[in-house]
Amino acid sequence: MVESLFPKGTARFWTALLSILLAFAIGAVMIIVNGDNPILAYSTMIQSSLGSVNNLAATLAVATPLIFTGLSVAVAFRTGLDNIGSEGQLYMGAMAGALVGIYLKGLPTTVHITISILAGAIVGGLWGWIFGWLNVKLKVNLVVTTIMANYLGILFTSYLANYPFKPPRAPIGSTTFVQDSARLYRFFDSSTLNAGFLIALAMLVVYALFFNYTKFGFEWKTIGLNRFFARYIGMNIHRQMLWAMFASGGFAGIAGAVEVLGVQGRFVQNMSPGYGYDGILVALLAGNSAPGILAVSILFGALRIGGIGVEQVTNVPSELSSVLRAIIILLVAAQAVIFAFLKTRRKKHHELGSTVRS
Amino acid sequence: MNWEALFGPSVLEASLRIATPLLLAALGGAFTHHAGIFNIALEGMMLFGAFFAIVASYYTSNWVIAIAVTILVGMIIGLLYGVFTIHLKADFIVTGIAINVLGLGLTTYLLRALFHVKAGLQDARIAPFPDINFPFLNSLGSINEIFNDQSLFTYVSWILVVVLWLIFYRTPFGLHLRAAGEHPDALETAGVSLTKTRYIAAVCCGVLCALAGAHLSLGYLNQYVINVTSGRGFISMAAVLFGGGNPVIIILVSLLFGFAESMSIRFQGIGVPGYFALMIPYVVTILALVVWSIQKQQKLQQAESAPESLT
């Protein structure tokens, strides 16, 4: 269980913040080695990702799929399920959303969008549920099967986009555009930021309410903390874990469907630059909390957009942002261990002290 | 339909060529598998090797130096992975994903920072790994066509299969390595350092994965393309799990996966979708895991019911 290793509460916040600052320091060295000025690079990064309404819109547009995939992974991790398959679930959901968006005709906009996104959620959810079922019923390693499922999902949807659903004379593997009634509303002409962001915010609220105030949320958390205890006190852990896998895949599926309906307008092969994998990093860094997921998604969105901005002004390639992402998560992983070590030492100290006193 | 083009010797020749990086990385994965490290970082380790091999070959035009640099880079990545997973006891999945993200990010960053190119690097200065010609095979027709004139590391990988099998199953170190995975406490009791054994495994894994990547860029494509591995590390991981770390099964599975990929290319060439052939490694692995899990469950059930039947 990945989750249990990380510190909780304020410790988590400071670990994350320290890691981010350290990563930027390491990034600064890379920028200097590259012959550029790190202060210029970082101020450009902030300016081009957050400095104006347009730039902020671009950042939030990238943050939108990350919120969904972050939620996808967070739901699974909180229930003690190591679902690494959000990327494949995203593609399956994207294709389902696209097909419903293309082939259902004559519906009012709200209905059409709702059905398309639901289709994405259901297909993505099923693509998670299958491997959850193999894990729960047959004890097949979930990490391995969901990694394999990523590639199966990507290959299968690529096949659909290149053969049965490819319009004639289309150059790359993509479907036709969805109906106008299935397009998510865009706030600005100059940005792909769309109503999907509001759906993402709503889902964050639903997620927080579900885990904090509902019976099922409580059961899922309990299963995540200790599934043997959960079974012992009479919870139907298998059924709940399957629902959790469905929900996890569902969020990833929504990520894909929203990308199709709001950004691309159709299914395009290779449309996700690893949003599913980034979702894992988002959930880990955010400690699975709803505000954390929002903050980290915006941070990662700003890094991605800011990286592109830096490339235009300096000689620093935009991939600086993925390097920073990787370093942040490595540092968090390392610090988590250091925190745990300090805690056990303090505890030992405490125990020793108390035995001496008694 | 031209069956000769589909199933002729050239398909088998291509299968061997395609299987080589899968095999090399999987042999690396076998080290960590035996040592009890659940390694999903093969992909990232391969990318580092693929990139630095090209860089070394570009600046020196010498493939021997390229191999030396690749091995060094592989050792560093293996050590880095070891520091996080063994020393700091960080989670295998988190570390693995971080190494994969870092591999893709850093190689792309450096490619563009050093060479100012957009998608890849192709240059006359890059010295590829040599193809090896065995004169005694020349008169053997199809056999010659399939097995002769393969790239250096294709033959090296076959030799490694034998060497690693001997190391894993016939040497004290191999015993320690497998004990590190199966009975780590027993290993410590026997006075062998678990940490040291796992570090050796991580470093060997890094080196073999880096060589796998180097073969991709210098033995196969003779250029560097961004994300050149494109998921091959995970196919290798599948081969490791399928073979349970046994090099002999790993080479057979790698050849099967290589054959599947070369078939998919052929299919594509005659207008038949090759995607389903490309799915074979993943489907095969999932099915194998399911079958093993069912067998394990049955054994457990038998073990549970046995005492009852005695009473």
C-alpha cells in the first residue's frame, strides 16, 4: 500500500513544500549549467503560467484533467488499492465519450454532454473494475495488471481511431468531431479552458463529502487503513473495493471524456501526455485531500504551461517541468521515510524514557 | 496475400532483432525480481542508457566508449534506485514511477539542451554497434539469414542468458540473491548482508537495462528518438514476471513478444491492423498471472482442507 508510507496532516504539507523548493533549487542549477539565468527563467515561468487571465486560463485548462486523474488515484489509494491504470482508463473513457458525442444526435446540449461524460465514466470505470475483480476474487497483483491494462487501453483505442472510426482522408488516428451539442462551453476564445474545470471542482467537493460524511466513504477509508479489521467488523470489503475500483476508473474516464468534449473536440490517439501517471504524483503529493489535489493539479499545470513559456524566452527546454515533477516526487518519497524514521526514534526515546521513569 | 513476406525468414530475423532489448532489460529485471524488489523502473533505466549511449557515440564516434559510458550510467541509475528503495525504503511504485518520469523528462531535456533538436538526433558522427558475421553460417541459407549478421548485443544477450542462469541457480551469490527475495531473514541469519545483495541486484539491473536501451539506439535505430523505448520496459517487466526471473523462460517469452511485434509490423504493411498483435505481451501476462493465482488459491484451499480430512 503506497499510501501508508506518507506522513499525515501538517507534516505532509511541510514535506511537500520543502520538496518543491528543493526541486526548484536543483532546477536552478540545471538552468545555470545550461547558460541561462534561473531568476529570469523562474520569473518567466510564473509570469507565463499565472501572470495574466489568459495565462491562468491555460494553466487551469491543463490542471483540469489532472484533478480528475488525481481524484481517480486518490479514491483507489484511500481504499488501499494500488491502481496505476488511470492512463488506460482515461483513454477508454475518452473513446466512449467521443463515440457518444459523435453518434447520438438531436439531443439538447446539457443532456448530450451529461450522457457523453457518463459514458466515459462507465467505460473507464469498467476498465478499472475488471482488474479490481481479478485482484479481489483471484488475488492477481493489481499493480501489474493495471500497468498492462494501460497499454491494452491505449492500443485498443488507437485501433478504433485508426480503423473503424477513422474518417476518410484524416491524416492522424482520430475520430470525427463530436456534435456541437456535446461540446463543453469554453470561457475564452483564446484558451481551451472549459466547463470541464467546473465539473472538476464539483467532483472535488463530491469526493470530500463522500469520504467525510457518508457511510460508504467511511467503509472505504476503513478498508484502506486495514482491510482485515474492516472485514472483521463485518464490512463487505470485496464489494466495496470493487465499487472503489469502478469509481477510480470512472474519474479517469471522465478526465478522458472532458478532454474530448472540451479540448480536442474528438478522440485523438496519444492525446494524453501522461495525465494518468501524473495523477499518481498528484494524489501522492496531495495526500489524497481534495484541497491538496486542487493545489497540486494547478501547480503541475503551471509547471507545464510555465515550462513552455520559459522555452520561448530562454534556451531552457520545456521538459524542465517534467524533471522538476520527478525530483519533487523523489524528494517527497525520501522525506516520507526520514519523517517515519524520526517518528519511530522519538517514540523509542519516549518508551525508553517512560520505562526508566516507571 | 504474400505468405512468404508474412512468415519468411526475414520475420524471424526481425523477431530476434526486436527481442534483444526486451531480453536484455528483462535479464536486468530478473536480478531485482530475485532480490525481492518489485521493479517498475525498467523503462526509465532503459531510456537513460539509450540516451547516454548516443551522446557518448556522438562525441567520440567510438562504440566501445559508448558501451563503457552506458555501463557507467546504468550503474549510477541502479545506485540511485537502490538508495531510494533499499536505503531509504521508499515505496517501489513511487520510486519506479519517479524514475520513469525522470528518465523521459531528463533525456528529453538534455537532448534539446545539448543538441537543439526537436524530435531526435541523427548524425554521421554516431558510431553504431557492429553487426557480427560468422563465416561458417554463410552457406546455410535461411539459417544464415535469420541468425547471422545480427547486432553485437543480440549475441551478447544470448550468452548472458546462459551466464545468468548459472549465476542464479549454480553459485552461492545466486542463492543469496534468491534468498534476499524469498527469505530475507534467513539471509541475514546466515550472515550475508541483505542490503548489499539488493544493491548488487539494483546495479546489475541498471546496467543491463541501460545496455538494452543502448542497443535500441546504437544497435537497432542508429539514432535517438524522444521516448525511444515507448513502453518496452513494461513488456520486459511482463517477461520477467512471466518467467519468474528464470533467464531461460525469459528468453523464450522475449522471443515470443519480439515475434508478435515483428508480425504487427508485417500486418500493418499489408493493411491489416497490427494493434492486436502488439497487445499480445500484455494479454499473455495478465492471463498467466490469473492462471497462477487460481493455482495458488487452489493449493491454499487444499492445504487448509487437508487437516480436516484427516480428522
